[in-house]
Amino acid sequence: MHPPAAISLLLLLLTITTTTNGHNITRILQKNQEFSTFNHYLTLTHLAGEINRRQTITVCAVDNAAMSDLTAKGLSLETIKNVLSLHVFADYYGAKKLHEITKGSTSTATMYQATGEAPGTTGFVHITDAKGGKVRFTPEDNPSQTDVVFVKSVLEMPYNISVIQISQVLNSPEAMAPTSAPDLNLTSLLQRDGCKSFYNLLTTSGAIGTFLSSVDGGVTVFCPSDDAVKEFGPKYKNLTAEGKTALLLYHGVPTYNSMGMLRSSNGLMNTLATEGANKYDFTVQNDGEDVKLETKVVTAEISGTVVDDEPVAIYRIDKVLMPRELFKANVAAKKGDGAEAPGPDSSDDYGDDDTADQKANSGGKVVASAVMVLFVVVAFL
């Protein structure tokens, strides 16, 4: 192969290598004004963000006329969210697959089922390849609704996302049941499920104000259990007032992170304590269903969910997070001898190896891909 051809191939492969499979449901639907109301409510209920974060998914859009029938019912926003969640399948169904369903009928789970809001299996939808080339959709808890049919394919990205149009809104009695707005009062939420001791520290230090002011923009709180706070007590008392506030803010992230998001991504996270040269970050490391938070001083694991309802998420963790800005890096423990990190100390005792770690996390795959590409090019020369 001539050098110019090799260079062209290299550029092509690099383009393919760096292409992601992301999608944006808002932009997809914006191209079709007939779905403007449906699109609006996906954004208003925060479902659009959940859809964008998922892979292998089908969105069943309905036109403005069908949506007007739904909005005319006077349902609360939370109830509309449940109804629209029923229109998002946790599997990929393009036009071809819909017309080639094995044995002519199947059931699929929806986002409504995945949220845990649906009692039993009421978050499932039956799909039937009916006579005359029609495909019918029927909610699990409303078998009498047989007038919802496939209209057309709007967009297909096999096997990432399929957006199809269906003729009517799926009427599920359970999804349409009155639903009260979620309790997003951070003050009351932080006093639940073993977070009381952490909440007391927030209030006595005054750090609670920063958490409360972050709710509207989205916040994730990692709350050490009452036992973890009690065990950490002696170290906490040795901190200055400024250090105590920084430590507590270190347990908050100024963005909403669902459990699904935490389980699907590894890397550094800034915190409410992050400011200028004061990094106060930690690394999220997941292993299957387990999510761990690594600070280079201690590793904590998420042991439970207090609340996960955008824009607020609170997770209980088994240890107090110790930032290296306040505590020495646990070098001994990393070597496997189980030694405990010393108490409060100067930030001069740790280096900038976290920057290298970040680069390794974000760039490792790119470097590996680039090497693979170079091998391919060389093979063609």
C-alpha cells in the first residue's frame, strides 16, 4: 500500500475508533414536530436524561394529538412520568424485529418496571404481530386495550436505540394511579436509614447549607453509616473547623448520579469541597453491581440507597471518606499489610500521581485503540 493510502486508512480507522454509540432523544425527536409535546414531557420529567444514559432501548413516541388526550386527564407530573416510562422498552425493537416476533407474541420490560414503581409485572408490555401486518402493544394490566398499533419507524441505531411511533398512549391503570411528588427535602432525607449521625455533623458544622443550595442543580450525597461515623469520631475531633467542613463537603457531588450511572462509569469525581488547587476528588470504581469510592487513603463501598430520584441521590457508605488533602495517603495499606492511615496531616504529604491516574483512566482505551490501528496500517504497507 502506498503511504498516502496508508495515511487515509489510518485517519479513517481513528475516526471509527473514537466514535461513540451515544444518542440524544431530545435531538432525535426535535426533527419531528408531530412529537413536540411528547419530547417536551420527556425533558420535563427528566426521562430524556435516563434514556440517553441507557443502551439497547426502544422509545415508543406518540404524536401531539395522542399526548393531548393524556395531558387533558389532569395527571400530576410524577404520574405522567410513570405513564411515559411505560413507553420506553428495555430492549431493541426495530421495524423488522417487530414483524418477526417468535411465535407472534412476546412481553418486554419497560423503564416503568425498572424504576421499581410498578407493582408486580405491571411494568411489562405485550407485543403481538397481528394479522394484516399490524403490530399491537398492550399493557400488562390493561389487556382490553387493543387499539395501540405500530405506525412507523422514526430512527433505528441497531442495537443501541430504536425510536418508533405508536398510535395511542398506553393506558395502564397502575401507571396512571395518582402519585405524589417525591420528597426532595434534603433535611428530612438525610435523617433516614442510618444517616442521622452524618446529618448531625452537617448541621453542627454549618456544612448543611452548601448541600441544600445544591439541590436544584442536582446533588449526590454519600452518607457514612452511623457506625462508620462513630468509629471515625476520634479522627474527626482532631480536625480544625475548616477541616471538618471540607471533610463533610467531600461527601457531596454537585451533580445527580443514579445508581445506574455509578455502575456504568469509572473515574474521578469532583466534590462540593473541590475549589481551585484544593482538588478534594475521589475515584469511582465499580465491579459488577458493587460500587466503591477510592480516595488513596481509604476505600468505601456503597451499602445501600436512601433515595435515588433526580435531582437528588443519597447513598449509604460503609466508611467515612478521608481526603488526601487532610490525611496521609495509605501507602502501607496499598502494599497489603493492612496498616491504617495516620490522622490529619498536611497536603504536602501526597504527590500529583492522581493526575497520572486520571490520564490513565481516560486515555488508556484510546492509546490501546491507536496501537491497534497502527498495527493494521503496518500490515498493509
